[in-house]
Amino acid sequence: MAARKGTRTGVGRQMAKAAPGKARLIRTFGAVNIGSFRISAMIMGETETGDLVVLGSGHRMSAGVKRGYVTDPKAATHAIRDAVERAEQNAQTPINSVWVACSGAGLESYVYPTDIDIGGRRIEEEDIDGLLALARAGIQPDGREVLHAQPAHFTLDGADGVVNPRGMYAERLGVHVHVTLAQGAPLRNLREAVHNAHLKVDGVVAAPLATACACLTEDERDLGVALVEIGGDVTNVSVFAAGMMLGLRSIDMGSGHITDAIASRFGIRRSQAERLKCVAGSAIASPSDHRELIPVHGPNEGADTDDEEGASMPLARGADEKNRIARSELVSVVNQRLAQLTKQIDKALKELGFAGPNAGHVVLTGGGAELVGLVDFLQGALGVPVRLGRTASLKGLPEAHSTPGFATLAGLCLYAADDPVDIKSHHPRAQTVMSPARSSSPWAALTRLWKASREYF
């Protein structure tokens, strides 16, 4: 989501300093990230002092999902229920509702600006209400569903960056609203799979907005940054500046395509290809790669071992008699697929205006970002600085879930805790228990103001 000065969004928020049992929890958040490779769940609590602590998390292999779309509702529902139960067991806390990340469904976004005449007088609450109502009425979904419509910042006579204009004077009052659109049918399928797992959907969040909460600093979102999240089947490219997301592109290619290319090249199982990619794969070639031989089989299998159906496992294509391949061959396949993906990423960044003097640095995250040498590979291919994005230190977060592959999951909980204003909904959202720190935020005051003015819609 868009960062706003004065809030405690994302990495800037202080985590709980005491153990969960030593501070009373006033509310909990459940989150589910439904990916093509894995489905993960997390439960986070907020204490009476406003601190956050991860109570439990869990994950399992994905099922019934492809490219961010539900393809087998029954399998997806079972996998979601399983991941949530693992998180509940770790947290020793049951949940009835979750926030859900959406990485597919044809995500698109744009910034919609609008303004009204004030005539030089003092800006009152009803002026802000009327402006937000006008902005909502002007959004054109073009047959798609409005996933988010979030006021990012206000303008006074064209000067932007205003957080709360109430009480100020201006000739014209404006607002920039970040609008995220998605295809309606895939979203309904996603919600239905969660509902069938006996869970209420608190909200569906575009994955880049959630991931930004966990990986991007406030300065990065203000000064300009690109977020590249490489998933199993989808890569989302988004650009942030002036405290908000300016746009995003979804690419139907991810780390799973590298796995498929390895499996095809050597004539091996996908599970073997995935293990080779993770254990011995690299985005950067080394002079010694051709001298290093890598066993295709795992620790408990071999070329003369029978598979599940009783058939002897054949040697990989190009392997020696011990079923070993040269590491240089593996790296070559990885590089070929990465070159194709990088070309698409570069194209998306240019379409979003992230090029030349407007280009800052890139934050790389997602499960695919964990490939050895990928940061250096992208930095050389894109010609801009690249850093690895991972979740900031959260109290109670397991080390295994602090990697780039779980950034969206943690970001969902941070997004839920921040409870950003969204003008797309007709229905009042659940009341937020405000901590002293949160209630003093100018944007938080505007949040409460907006929630109190829903009669406009």
C-alpha cells in the first residue's frame, strides 16, 4: 500500500517488545497467500500498546492454483484449510476470517486525480467527504472489479503531498486516488475457495501492495522504487513514488518456468528439476562450472531405483553413468530462461515510466528471488541497482518465513493492521481499536473521518 507520513505502515512499525503472554492482545489478523507454488498462512496479533507480534504461521505445497487463478476449487480449498490449520496449531489460536493476497486475475492499476473548487476558504470535513465521493464516482472499472481505490495524498492548488488538508486554506482541493483493477470472475473463484474452507474473507489485497508493506521503506516509496516479485507462475512489476503505487504489470512467467525448462532439457521429473534449481542452480556462471558434476537424483533415489509405479528411473539426458550432469549445463538453462524473464521485466518497467533519469533502484522479492546470483544478474541486465527484499524483523516470525518468498504473507498482516482508507466499498468496515500512537496520526484521523461519512455512498 502507499506509505503515508505519520503512519506506522510496513517496516517502520515497531514490533512487540514483550512476549505475547505478557501483553494483552486486543485483536488478531489472519492472512493467506495463495500462490502457484505454495499456500501459506499467518496469524498476527496486536497488543493493547499497539505493538504487533506473529503468533503462528504455516505453509504447504499449492494445489488447484495456476498463475494466480483457481483451477481446481476442491483442491485449492483443501490446501487453504490445511495451511490455515498449521498456522492455528502453531499460534494455538483459531481464526474465522483472513485477508487474502491476489497475484493474478489480470491486475492493473492507475492513479486517478480529481479536484473541487474551495474558493480560498477554510477546508472543512464536508469538503473532504465531497471530494472523496466525487473521486469514487469518477472511477471507471471498464467491466472489471475495483480491488482498491485508496486516497494516496491530497493537493492544495496543485501542490501535492498533503496528508490531511482539514483546516487549511486553498482555492482548489484535490486528491490522487490509486485504483487497482482485477477481473471479477477469478476474484470470485478465489473468495469462494476461501469461503469453502470455512473462512470469512476480510479483504482481497493486490499482492504488490501487501509485499510493499513488508519490503519497502517509507523513503523508498516517497523517492521512487520498483518492486519486482517473482512467483512460481507470475511476476508482478510495480512502481512506487510520492508515497503511492503508480502502476503495475503482471507477467505470465515465473520461477516455475525455469523449473520446467530444466525438466524438459534433461528429461527428468519436475520435482528433480526443482531440487536441482534450488540446490545447484545459479543465475551467474562460474569458470569452474564445467568441471563440477551434479547428481540428478536426490538423497533417497538413484538411476537404478524404482519409482512409485515400479518402473526403473532412467538416466537424465546428457548425464554420465552415475546420473550426473555438468553444472555448466544447468546454469546455461537457467540463464536462458532468466534472459526471457528479464526482457519482460525491462519492458514492463519502461511501460511504467521507470527508465532513464526516472529510474531509481529495484527491490527484488518473491520465492523466485532466492535463486543464487539473481540480484547480480538483474542488476547487470537492467542497468540499475537491485537489492533483495525480505520482511523486516517481526517479533515471533520464524526464520524460515523471513525469506523473500514469504514477504507477501507478512505484508498482508501489516496491511490489515494499518487498515488503510478504501473508498470503493459501500459497507462500513470493522471498527479499529486505536492505540495512542495510531490515534495521533493525521491520516488516522482522516481514516476515522471517512468511516464516519459513508452515508455519501
